[in-house]
Amino acid sequence: MRKDASRGRTSERPTREDIVDLLGDVDDATVTAILSTGASLVEIVEAARWAAGEAIAAVERRPLSGPTSVVYDILVTTPTFDPASSEP
């Protein structure tokens, strides 16, 4: 995930550009689906980390919930999401 996209804007509603900056080259349908969840940038980053196998929260035994869970579901079922193209 690209760190600069969320810096200083963690509680604001993300834009299409924010999502592409965070996730890399994802298709328009994926971006639209993520935007429709109402997830914050922080929630999108957490979901992307889980989808990329960086489930830090899983070690803490904290399950995903709310918009974060929905974004995770979107990412793991989206063929255009490539965790390797996201920056941690």
C-alpha cells in the first residue's frame, strides 16, 4: 500500500485516486464497490493488509468487522487486486 495516500487524511472519505494510490491498478468496478462501503482510508488499508496476507490483527485475535470486512471480501474476490503491487 502506498503510504502517502493516507497520510493526514485517515478519517476522511477516500476518493477514487486514494484507493488507486493505496491498492495499485484495480479496476473501476472494484474502486466503485469499495467506495460504496463507506470505509475510511484506515479501514481500506487494514482490509488490504489482510488480503495481502499481512493479517496482523489475526495474531491479536481481532476479527475484521464492518466496512473493513466488506472491503476485504471485495479484494479477495477481485482478480485485478494484486497484493504484490501494493506497498505495505
